[in-house]
Amino acid sequence: MAHTRCLSLPLALLLAVGALCVGARTVYPSGGCDPQKMTVYKVLVETAWDRDVFPKQYPEWRPPAQWSKVVGRSHDSTFSLFTLGEDASEGLKKFAESGDTNLLDAHSQGSGGVMDEFNAPPIPQGVGETSADFFVDGNHSKVSLISRVVPSPDWFIGVDSFDLCVEGKWVESVVLELDPLDAGTDNGFTFTSPNWPTIPKKPVSRITAQTPDHPANSFYYPDRTEHPPIATIRIFKIKEYELARVYNPSLARSPDRRYRTGSIPTTPELEETRDPEIRTRTVLRHSRRGGRPCPNLQETQWCGSSRDCDHRYFNW
């Protein structure tokens, strides 16, 4: 079983969270955070897939042990990247089997309950780390993320719908220790098993030292009661932003809602830390005799999410 440790939380809540399993949907006490605030978090993924810790069939070449890029979303309760005990979506199936994110990318910023989409770079070996920043607000306080075990039939690590708002306050930091998960879409037992589709699909499940208990399984260690964590997720708060003024849709030139710190699909507008990037052009000769009018003379460019913003853009 994976263990969860939360830092800077009330003791009663800490004890409650400690009993939860990473990968299962996390539920916190009622009382959401202010929807007129936006918070920036950093997630650090530290992997520990080491030959000394997981020696059985440890992949050394074609390809060697490594991790795919991290795919993450901040979202509300209507969105789910995966859920332990439920069948994988077609998007998760393709990602877990091959790393293909085309279907997952359909759930992008501003659609289906998603506030921010973020990625972290792949880790090219079994042990390493990668990180990304992301936004949350009071209406989208949950975070989910996944990374594929490479090579593997359909195995991955992930966090499902972890709520960063606790009793009306944003969590300062949290540490999550992860076990590998099985997407339930391929019957392969070993890291390099050939494609063997599971028909029908099985629910997403946790891979432990004891289950699946087939001797050929790459993660089966009958002499262990549980595995050491194969990865650790650290999430910590960077900064909170206050509402500057209410967005007025009648002033918009396009359906995109404009944040002074980046284009975010919610209604508040935040105080800017510097001017946006603006490109202008000048009319040298105006149209005559019914000629076409000149196009827009000014263009403003906004970053779409934390992953697209130059880090110098924010004062954090």
C-alpha cells in the first residue's frame, strides 16, 4: 500500500490522510477555498526505480528503465484522469501502453472541468526527478497526474484528484509516496512483454510485491510484504494571487478570458506583474475606392498556462 504524508496540516486531518491510498480519489472535509483567488503550485516527481531495490528483470537496454513525460491537470470534481478500481479511459489506455497523449490532450485547459494542463519532462533513467508548475483556484482545487513506466505493458504511476484545498485553506506542502499502477488493458507480466490486449478491460489496480502473484511478474517479490515507494511526489505552494477586478465579457474581443498573469478559463482577472507582450503595426497608405479595410493594428500575446509562461513573467 502506498503511504501519504501531509505537511503543515492539522493533526486530525494528518491522521485521516495517512490512512488513504495514493491513486484512490481523495476526499477532504467540506469548506472550499476562495474562488476569487488563484494559487501557483510546483510539483516535483522523484523516481526511485533502482536495480538495487527492484532487481528482478530490471531493464538495461532496448529501452533501459526510464519514465515518460508527466501529464497533469488541475481540475474540479467533474474531471477524472484515472480512478483506481474503475476501467481506464481510451486516452489512459493509449498513454499507459505507448505514451501517446493525443486523446488525453483533448481534455485541455478550459474544457471538461480542467483549469490548467501541465507537463513535466521525461526522466531518461530509472532514478531521477522532474518538475512543473501549475495553477489552481477555489473552483478547481484538485490535481491529477500520470507518468508511464518505460518499458512496460500498461504500467504507470499517478495521483488521482488530490485536493489541495483543506478546510478553506491552501495546503502549503504535501508528500505522496507511490506504487506502480496497472491500467488493466494489457495482460503482459514483464517489462518487455509483447502486446497482449486484455479483453474486456480490467479496472485500474495497484501493483504490489504480492499482486499480481504470477511468478513471471516483474514486480512480484514473494519475500516482501510491500515494495519501497517507486516514486515520490512533492507538491508545494509558490504563491497566491488576489482578485483585482471582475471580468466583463462585453469588453472581450474573443471567447478567451484574459488574466493579466496569463489566460485562464475562469472569470476573475488578476493583478499583473508586468505588461503583456504587444505587437503593433502602422498603416502607411489607407485603402481607397472601396479597397479592403486594414487588419488589426495591435496584437497582444498571453501565456496559456503556467507551463507556457516565461518564469521571469511572475514575481515569485
